[in-house]
Amino acid sequence: GPLQLKQWMCPAPNGCYILNPASGKIWLASHQKKQGEVFSSDWTGGAAAMCSDRCGLCEDGSGGCFVMSGNANLFHVTAENPRGEKWSSGWWNELSGFGDMCWDGKDGCFVVSGAKKLWHVTPNKKNGDFWSQGNWGGVHLGDMASLVSNPSDSPHLEHGWIEIVNKTNDTWRCTFFAADEDTCELPVREIVSEPGKVVLQDFPDCAWFWFRDEKDEKTIQRSFVVAGQRINLIDSSCGGSLTREGIDASPFPGYTLEFIDSELYAKAMSNSLGQINGAAVAQAEGPDSASREIWLGCEHLGKVPWD
């Protein structure tokens, strides 16, 4: 491709995604493969491979990314679907490349279209919700960025991750609340989990996890979770799903926990000491190192009728 052609970059699990307009390939560079590996290809072609404003890339906050293809189509790309799910089209034309794009901090992205209009694109509005126009004619590549609170102003912003593996055939609502607050009101993160795996990046060291039915939002199970764990969502379709004690947990909808990154888990637990709401969480340790560590979580659910 042409020399000095700007490439697009955004965060990825343990590394970054890089979109090369000239080759049309998205690369994934990580701690394990610092030279990178091809994640997916055929994102550009023809005239779109000769300039940077005919494609785009930004993170999705959950380990994947949003991609603007060389055909002016917006895709949501995940580890399970590197080719992406097409959300919408027509974001620019041959006379005007699109402006820029960035993550919205939740589950969508902002896009400045070829018509210099600002749109908010979400799973519920994949064609975008129009915000404004007239002020975005000067927006160029790299001018947009996600608005994230300063870590010093937000004790819940961390750099850990937690993995959710939905082993069922249904969708479930997964809601996470800050573990250092007295009540569970505003969630730190919330997703609708579809069958498959997703990694939530920028996860706090610890959180209250509510596992709920997506249809009626009934809470089925909840507990204290820590960065570095895997949450396995299971139900009667997942025979043989065992707890750490070897008990078959699959006849009922719920989840089991695994420890898949012991170093991150230990660091998260160490960081959480003194920050977790002391009235809500207590730690019990045995007299020697061979004893099992137990964390007991208690949540205030409101007054009972006879209080």
C-alpha cells in the first residue's frame, strides 16, 4: 500500500488491535504474540486501501471492537466472530470519507459520518441515534476519544478482567455492582450474555455479581466475584457442569466460578483489602496455610415486614 498511510489502533485483551487500510487486515498484538497475528481480513479494497478515511476501528469495552469497513459498513467484531456482525451501512460515500469513531463507554460507539453528523450507535439502534450536525466538519482521524473518568476520581475503574462463558442456549443478564458501596443501585457493568464467551476488560478488582433471567429480570443467583475469574453460566442443557467440590450444578440455572489467572486474582484481592465495604464482606482464614480461605458476603436487601 501507499507509504505513511495512517493505521487504526484500539485496545484488545492483553494487547491491541491494528487495522491496516492498505492490506485490509486486522492484527492482534498481545503479550503472547508481540509481533502480532492476523485476526481477520478483507476489510478494505480498491480506493479504500489507498487512504485512511475509508475505514475505522475502536474498542467495544468487552474485548472486541467496532470496525468501519471499506464499504462504509459498521461491524461489531468479537473473539468468537472475527468477521463481525454487520450493524449498519451507508456511513460515507465516494465524495466524502467518514470523520472518526470512538467507544461510548458502554456497549456502542459514536460515529462522525461522511455527512459530518454525530451519531450514537448501540445494540438497540444499530443504524444510530442522530445527535447533532454543523459542528463536525473539522473532525479528522484521531480527533475522537472515549470519555473515561480519571482513576483518581473513580475507585471502581481498574485494569483487570473477568471472563463469562455462557454454556447454555439462552441469554442471561449479568450485572456487576461496586463492592465498596452499601447498596446495589447503579451497576459498574451490565451485559446481556449470549451463548459463547466474552471477556470484560477494565473490570474492577472485585464486584457484586447478579445473575438474572433476561426475560423477567428475576435474580437467580448472586455472589462476590474477583478479577481473574471465569463465570460459567449453566442450566439443565449443560449436563456434567461441576463445582470445585465435584457437585453437579447443571440441573438448575445458575453459575459456577473458576480461577483462571491466579496472579491477577491475588493482586485484585490484595488491592481490595480495606476498600471493600467492611459491613458487607468478611474474610476467614484457618490457623495454617493448608486451610481453605473463605469469603462471606452479606447484602442488605431492605427491611422485612416485621422490622
